[in-house]
Amino acid sequence: MRRRLAFLIAALLLAFGGAAFARSSDRCSPATAKPTDIETIQSNYRGWAGQCVRVRGIGVDNRLYSDRQALTEHDPSDGANAHRSIVLFPNRAPRLPENRPITVEVTGRVGSCQDAHDAIAEKQAATPDQIIMVGGYCHTSLATYINPSHIRALDMTRPLRLTEAETTPEQRDIIDAPADWPALPAMRDAARALFTALAERDEAGFVRLSQPYHDSPSWAKEARQDFARLTASNGAFAQVPPNTQPERALTDRVTADDGTPFDLLLCRCKTADCTGKWPVLRRDADNLPSRPYLCVQANDYLLGPRQGSVIQATAPLAKDGFAEPAAP
């Protein structure tokens, strides 16, 4: 009972993870904050830990980027070792507009999920009979962050997405699918089948391809709602390019340790030529109406223990994103 009570108390105390490590009794406001930049904080976290700072950058998805090129920084999944971007700790408020990148000035205190994990490891070593862990955002992160107290929009104009001309192949987080990837033919067939279902307004086919548990009424209903949104008169797939249009098969960049790719992103050009116009970051394969391409994702879906897997095909649907550059 004592062990269980200790676990529950620790979980409650740490529900906000590393947020406590960025707090101070002094109020953090734009008037009292020290102006600095992301690179300076990330290069010397210990010198900035707990300090009230004021930083500018492109804010999107609870993260602040120093500039557009910083979007190409390959950040580990645990958030550690970032240099040109920093996490905005996901509080209830203030927060960035959902899905919409804007230029902002953020005021808040600097903290670190790594510090939270170090403190808990020390406490765990001192009380080995208790189960203690970091909760909240920091549960799966080691990132340095700013816990924002103020977010001020400097420019609501959406920054342009990065293009092939602005990035080297090494900077991109999606690359051409390896020709020798064993799963490529089946993944590509599933993605093309979803394109066909959307083009022919085949709702049943879409539900079957996009929802592995399509026999479940609730899951099937959600898939039908997705189909309606995608094929609406103002939807991303209101007009579907024929299968004679140029296509590009892309996957996430993987390392030797990662093994083979997890999924396929099949993008189809809306015109006769998308040279220089294909997405270079996965976030831009979002099917906004302004994009010169449409993209469908195919992935292996594990059904459960001893139930095998099926290929699932879905179509990304974003409400907002980076602006589309003007055609050259």
C-alpha cells in the first residue's frame, strides 16, 4: 500500500514534468525578460536555466524556429541536441494558433526535461522502494524548452514552405523511397488504390483502405466523415489528378539503426510537371488546396497479437500550414 501511495503522489507531483524546473518566484514578463536567441540558449543551457527570456522566431506546433532553414534540423525523437529550434512547453495558455506558422516573440522561463529526469533519477536512487517517474510532456522528452508566459504575434503572414531549390537532399526529412525496399510495391499499390477511391467517389473503398477496423460502426463512421471532408467541393481531393500524372514515392529519412522505412508517401502532381515543386519536409505533404501536388500515405498497420497486419492508406488533411511559394 505504501509503495502504491508513493507512486500516486509522485505521479501527481510530476504531472507537469519539467515545467516546475522553469518556475521562479519572480514574475516573467516582456519588460523584465532578457532578449536573446534560440542558438544562444541551446549552446549554453546551463547559463540560461531558469532565466526569464524574450526570443523571436517562427512558431508552429509548440516549437519555435530561428528561421525557415531551421525547419530542416533533424531533431532526435527525444528532443535532445536541438540547436536552432526550441520547444514551447505545452501549457493550456498562452499557446500558438493550431497548425498556423507565424512569426512571434515568446517570453518565458528556460527549462529542461533532462533536468527533470536527472532530478527524478537522484530521488529514485535515494528511495529505491518507491516508483517515481517524470509525467506530462517530459515523460518522453529530454528537450530544452521555454515555458511561455507571453506570446506576441509579430507578423501573421504565413512563412513560405521550403522548396527543393532551397534545400540539399541531406537537409530534407523525406527522401525518395529506396527502389529495393521490399514493401514498396504493395505500399504504392495501396496508395494508388486510395487515389482511385477518392477520384471515383468510392466511399466504401475509401473506408476499407483507410480504416483497418472498418467493420466497427464507430470507426467506419469516422472514416466516412474523412471521406466527406476530402471530397467536398472545397476539399483537397475535389479534383483528383489522373494516374497518368507524375508521381513521386517518398519515405521518412531513416538511419541504419532504424532499419527499413515505416511508411510511404505517394505524391501526385496536379499538373504535367512538378520539378522543383515536390515537398521536401513531411509537414508540407499536407494537401492544402494551394499545393501543386496531392499526397497519400500508406503504412503497415499491426492488428494485434497473432492477428498479423494490413496496409492502411490515408490522406493527410491539414487546416493550415506554410504558404505556397509563387510559381516560378
